[in-house]
Amino acid sequence: MGGAVRDLLLSRRVVEDLDVALPSGALGAARRLAGRLGGAFVALDEERGAGRVVVKTEARESQVDLTDFRDSTLEADLRARDFTVNAIAVPLGALVREGKARLVDPTGGLADLARRRLRLCGPRVLEADPLRALRGVRLAAELGFALDAEAKRAIRHVASRLPAVAPERIREEQVRLLDLPHASGGLRELDRLGLLEALIPEIAPMKSASQPKPHRFSVWEHSLKTVEAVELLLERLSALAPYGDQLAAHVAEPLGDGLARCHVLKLAALFHDIAKPQTRQVIDGQVRFIGHDVEGAALVRAIGKRLRLSGKAVDALERLVRHHLRPMHLGQVAEVTRRARYRFFRDLGDEARDLLLLALADAAAVRGDSPLDVWRGPGSQLVADLLRGWEEDRIQVAAPALVRGEDVMAAFGLPPGPEVGRLLALAREAQDLGQVTSRAEALAFLAAKRKSPLTEEAGDS
């Protein structure tokens, strides 16, 4: 029943997740099925009688959710569900015995499938579970369906109740939306219906924040267009030759709780300018947003934690927002030195390549251009040079350190503390840049640095 039947009728994909409704005893049935299939049993809601069976094979992971009827009959149970296209069932008994069975469709879901329409099963189904509002927008984006007028009115009505839903449930729907190739359309619909601002009120000031030329759009519209540009890049990574395959593997890396790098990259695109409204200043007749990268990083960390994103995802999101101006600053110098490139990769770490994709998308969204045109244009030379230097940098930093903390403390009579860490960082940089090649050279380099502290690095050029 539910999504599995819907997807089979739409011939969308091989169904791996099933929903089974029983008059009663679903928890016991789920335990028995898990034992028979050699799978794992998870109690989803013991009070309402809902259990899950998870079966993993080398090829895939499948799950079966078993629940007790929410009412006295199957038809009544279906009428209590969210959208009519999810309220179509097939009686398993008849299907197993005869190889075929009639569809049970008490709410007109088949007609709505034909019309590619999302309609509520009843007037109060969203009030019973406001998360269904978020699911409706995600389903519309996923299926290419349209929410009908009544559904949109009901979604707007319950939007303010969405923050009361368990953050983990909200996160699951957000991940499923971000996983869509064109999630930007879903984000726009969430915004139109008031759901996005209900979850992330920090975006409200972005909508009225104008930007000076060469920007053509408000901060909010620019951010949405940056998401669209990121999605075009992710769809056409092969155009970023010869780095396409490498980047495709990188953005697919999981970061926990169902999130991958590609999802976090979309979030970074949406939030990279989130602090522009509060940092807006007019200096000598010029509009400036000084410090919006730093303040934005703090904001997105708080948002990420509130939405229960994984620790890795929050760290990556914060780093991308904090450093999203870095490529632009590097592009303003006559020549990017080897040291500047080293520091870029050092400070960005695993997020370096994500940031370069974000930089292309950000540049394209200034005027609404294609990021592929930006890549093919003269302005992408810095991005290409940094992508080219990624492998060389990884090889350098993989080499064992020439000096360790005890070496530094013994050579300079220092106790454990921040100064030891600072000197180790200087020695590591000198090693990776080829300035020192032995322990003795590294210690001599540090001795010279300690005598002339003003010669230490200052800047990224």
C-alpha cells in the first residue's frame, strides 16, 4: 500500500520499501518476518503498533513497515492517510492466492495519479501530523505533480506548527528533498507556502536585502539561484574535465544521517550569504557586507544543530560558509603563490573542492548565468588551477612530519601549550612547501622564526 503501490502504478522504479497495514498485531508480525528473512526488527511506535523490518544484502537495503490499522477497516485506515495517491492498497491475501487483486482506492487516488495531482485525503490530515505538509512539497517535487489549491491552503495553515515536529523527522524529509536533482524547485515551493521560514526564520531578512551591482538579485533570490547553479554543476560534472569523475566520487561521500556532500553543498549555496542583511553598511557611498562570512558561519552552525544535522555535515557547512569568499580574494592578487594555495587546502581540508564548486555557482548566480559558462570563461582559471593542485597537495600532506611536539619542546625548552602547536604548524608548512627536508633543517627554520617573529606569514597571496 502507500508509496509502493503508487510507484508501481507510475512505473517509476523497483520498489524496495513496502508498507503493510494489518487489522492488529503488526509488531508481532514484524518480529516474525524479521526472523524469517534474517533481517533486523525496529519498533517504530509500540503504542500505535508500528514496526520495521530491515533486510540488507550486498546489492541493496530493503525495508518493510508493518502497522496496525488506524481505524476499524482498511478503507477507513486509508482515508486517514496524507495524500490520495498514497492511499491506494492491494490486499495481499488475494494477491498471494490468485496472483492478482483489485486495488482499494477509497479516496480517488487513481484519478489523481492520472491528473498528476496531490490532493489531501481529508481536511484535517495535516493537523494530525504537520510533517505531512513538508512531505507534500517533497512529493510534488519528486513526482513532478502539482499540489491542489486546497492542499496549499492547508499547508499554509499548519506551517507555524512545523517547528514542533521532532527535528529528526524533519531532517529525514529535508534529506529526501535535497537528494532530488532539482531540489531548488522544492525549496522555492517550501518558501512560497511558508514552510521554509517556519523552520529557518533567519532567512526572512534576506528577502528584502538588496545588493549593489553587478548583482541583479536580492540576497534571497541570489541564494536560490546559487542552489540552482550548484544543481546544474552536479548534473554536469563531466563538463568540468578532467576532474569530473573525481568530483562525482567526492560529492557522493556520506557525512552521516543520510546526508552526503552534495546535500551539504546545496545547503551552503542557500545559506552562504545569510548574514548579509545584518552586516550591510554604506561606506564612502559603497554598500559593503563586511564580516558576513564570519557571522554567517556562526548562524549556519546554530541552524545545523537545530535541524539535527550530523556533526560532520554541520562542520562542513560552517567551513563552506566561513570561507566562501576565499576564492574571490585569491583571484584579486596578481599571482597565487604556492604558499597561498597550500593555505587554501590546509584551511579548507576535505571541503576544498566543495568550495570551488560553490565559487563557480556563486559567481554564476550574480547575474543568473550558467556555471558552465563561468567554467569555460577566463574567470575560472583560478578554480581550475586549484583543482589541478589538489592531488599534489594531498601527496605532500600525507608525508610523515619531520618534527614532533617533543622535538620542539626539547629544542626550545618549551612546556606543552599553544606555542608548541604554532611552531609545529610552521614546520609542517615549511615541509609541505619544500623549504625544509630534514629534522635538522626544520628545527633550524623554527629557530630563525623565533628570533624574527615579524618574518612569519601574513596573508594568503
